[in-house]
Amino acid sequence: MTVAVLRKELHGYIDAMPEYNLTALQPLLSVLAEPRFTIEPASSAEGKRIEKRVKEYHENPSSFVPWKEVKRKLKTKNGEK
């Protein structure tokens, strides 16, 4: 089923609903219609911190800990397996 067909089907369901169901459905649909997250541009201070860390990484990559290792250590610290 294509997205267009699915949207048309859902619109049909909404068009057929009694008014009391619409008022119950409205909060759910308003939440589902919102973007999952918003990406905002970095502030100038954040940009400077990023540039500094990238420079540090390029100067000495071995000083950085891979995310996989950080996650493993956090799990160990929290008693997870």
C-alpha cells in the first residue's frame, strides 16, 4: 500500500467518525503529527567547542575513547552485562 493510498484510507476513517470520536482522537493525532525532534544550528560557542575538539582529535587521535568502549564502561559501572 502506498503512502498516498494509506493517507486516503485514514482520511476516510476520520470523515466517517462521529464528532465525539474526533475530539478523543485529536490529541493523539496532534502528537503524532509533530516532528520527532528538531535540529537547531549550533550556537557560536558550541561551534567553537566542536572545532576545538576536532582539532584535538586530529592532533592526537589516540587520546579519544571510542563510543563502544565508553558504553561498555558505563554498563560495567552500572552493574549491567
